[in-house]
Amino acid sequence: MQRLNRVADVFAPLLALIQQEQEAKNPGQVWLIDSFPVALAKPGRRFEACIAKALADSGYCSTKKLHYYGVRVHVIGRRQSGSLPIPEHIGVAGASDHDGKVFDQIRPYLHNNELYGDKAYQRPDAEAIRQTQNLTILTPVKKQ
């Protein structure tokens, strides 16, 4: 364990180097983004929960129609043909943090790409993002 602790500082720059090599090989990436809830307490106990107070809080998942106490896990994956996406970013935020707020923190690292997400990632400034970062955000459109 001590040997692993001594080299722990090497992993972050090494991962950054690997990602730069991947971007050099494939400059036009296609990304998939989504999030999902992780309930840490039953819905009836969400106001009395004492688990992970520094990170978790109360939130609502509209997909599951669920009020819960917990966190949201946000995943951005790189598309690969014929297989599941390769996760490039996995982050954890409080249940009350909206997907758009978390996306704004991740967005500066995504250039020259297409990003597919659900309607939570629809942006009024999508055209400005496309022009400044060359990032096209594609979300579903409801059929009339």
C-alpha cells in the first residue's frame, strides 16, 4: 500500500497524457452524456437522513418520479462503434444539482466534438457554444 501511495501523484498526469494522445488520433469525438440517481435513504426518510452530509442532499428524479436523498452520478462516454461507450468522465454531485450546472463545469474540456444527451442538456446558448468551442449539443426533439 505504501508503494502505491508513493506513485499516486503520477496517475493524474499519466491519464491526461493518454487522453491527449487519444484526442490527437481522433480529433472529432462523439460523446454521450447522462446522469442517474443513487438513493442513499428511503423516500420516507429523506429529511432525517445522516449519510454523506457533505455531498448528498434531497432531489427529484423526473424519470422515475422519485423524491430521494442521495447523489447523482454523471457520466460522459466516448462513442465506439459496435460496443458500449468508454467512460471518460464520471462525477458525483448532490441530488439537487441540475444536469446543466454540472455540464457547465465539464464543458470546457470538450472541443471539436458532438455531444448527445437527453432533454436536460438542452441549452438556450447552444449556438454560441457551437461557435466558440466547436461543440455541437444534440438533444431529442418532441414530435409535433
